[in-house]
Amino acid sequence: MLSSIRKRADVFFRSVKTRDDAKPYRSGLHALYRKELADHLRSRRFLIILALILLTSCASIYGALSGLSEAVESDPNNIFLKLFTLSGESIPSFLSFIALLGPFVGLTLGFDAINSERSEGTLNRLVSQPIYRDAVINGKFLAGATVIFIMVFGMGLIISAIGLITVGIPPTADEAGRIFAMLFFTSVYICFWLALSIFFSVVCRHAATSAMIVIALWIFFALFMSLVVNMLMGVLYPTENVTTWGQVIDYYDLQYGLNRLSPYYLYSEAISTIMDPTVRTTNVILPQQLSGAISGYLSLGQSLLLVWPHLVGLLALTIIMFALSYICFMRKEIRAR
């Protein structure tokens, strides 16, 4: 009888101790999250980034509205989606702008997240507080991700409001769902660059070094990755050796697979599929497979099934980069200057 009472008491006090031990972590993480979020929202850097994004969004809307009448004459369906996909004579579309400038938002929010604290000597005082060490990097990433989601969805609401005022036609449920999915994909895409910049902020001692590395990767994936893939395909599959349909399929499968190693290509392919209901596949198909096919529009669910691997890939890349940042930060000697 006494032994059973002792066991129950031990279990109770262990559970109470576990709950008490978890309170400092939750309070420390919450305090750091609020502090980082306030720093981001009040910083001049954030205001500059916000002004740049708003300027590019307004320019893309202006270009889309200038060519909207011609696009509606050729295809009167999905008018609201054309606000995000159409480009003007010399102004790219909103999707092109965000695919190119989205990484800039992520890297500017995270390239000095850790090394600036170390160089200023504030990291030692920060971890000396009664909080867990991993709450520092978790709070910085969560605050940056919150800013990204707020910025992306706010920008999408602004563009939708301008389009609704100018066009006068409200979006359908399918169009609203596609826009929401596109904004979610965009937020995850930018969060990957945030995690990547935080990783180099942990690894590199100086903020300028981490910024240059992330900018170099951004330029490589956005501009030079496709060139490198084309060069590799020219070496692996010379054009004169591709003679049968099977070799053509192998050629394009390999080309698509190599290009999808780039987050820029992965995101661009995903949002172009979501925002264009006429896209039926993301892989190469033979002319024999098109015979007898009925032309039409895919539903939102079918389009999401096509890009589901893209979302999983972007989420996996983001989690991997943040996990590497977490491990490196937990093993880092903070007192070393």
C-alpha cells in the first residue's frame, strides 16, 4: 500500500517538475520572439524592404492592367488570376517579380541574425539570462517567418483589393483558393532563404561574409543554374544521339530533375501550375498521349495534386537548413570572439 502511494507521489511530482521546467522555455521563447518581431517591424531595413516590395507590386499591377483587355478578349476566363500572371510591355508579372525578389526578403531578415549579436557582444548577455539556448535561434527564425507571412499575405490582399476596384469582378472560390495557395507557396519559398541565411549567419563570423555567400547562391540559382544544367545535358545527352521517343523522355526527365534542384525553378514551376488552370502536367508527355484528350481547366484540387511534391520539397529544404542552423548554433562556442 505504501509503495503504491510512493509511486503515485513520484509520478505526480515528476509531472509537476516537468511542467515547471517547461515554463521558463516557453516564457523565454515568447520573450525573444516578441523582441525579434518588434525589432524587425521597427527597423529601417524592414521599411526599405516593404517599400521595395510594394513598389514592385504596384508596377506589376500596372503592367497587368495595361494588357488585361487584350488577354480577356482572347480568354475571358479566370480574369482575377491574370492580375498576378500577366506582364506588361516592359514590366514583368507579379509572379516573376516575387520569384526573383522573394529571396532578397529572406536573406535580409536573417543574414546577421547570429553573427551580429556575437560581434556586438550581446549574445553572451542574451544566453546568460534564465532561458534555454535553443530559444534564441528558434525565436529568431519564428519572428522572421512571421514577418514574411505578414508581408506576403498583406501584399496579396493589396493586389487583390486594387484588382477588385479596377476590374469590378470579384474572384470565384476557385480563384481565391489558387491565390491563397500561391501566397502560401511564396511564404514557404522565402522562409527557405531565411533559414539558409540564418545558417550562414551561424557559420560565418562576420555579417558581410554571410550576406555575400547567400547573395551569390541567390544569383546562381536564379540566373546560372539553368545554364549549368543545359551544359551538363549537352555533355550527357548530345543532340545527335537523341533519336527515339524513349531517349527524348529520358532527356527531358533528367533535365527537369536537375533543374528542380534549384529552389527558384521549383517555386516558379509550382506557382505557374497553380495560377494557370490549363496546365495539366509538370512533366514531358508524348504526342500519342495527347490524342483524344479533351481541352479544359483543372480544378484547384487537381492542380494542387500536381504541385504537392514541390511543396514537400520546399518544406523539406527549409527544415533541413534550419536543422543545420540549429545543430551548428547549439555546438557553437559563444564565448569565443
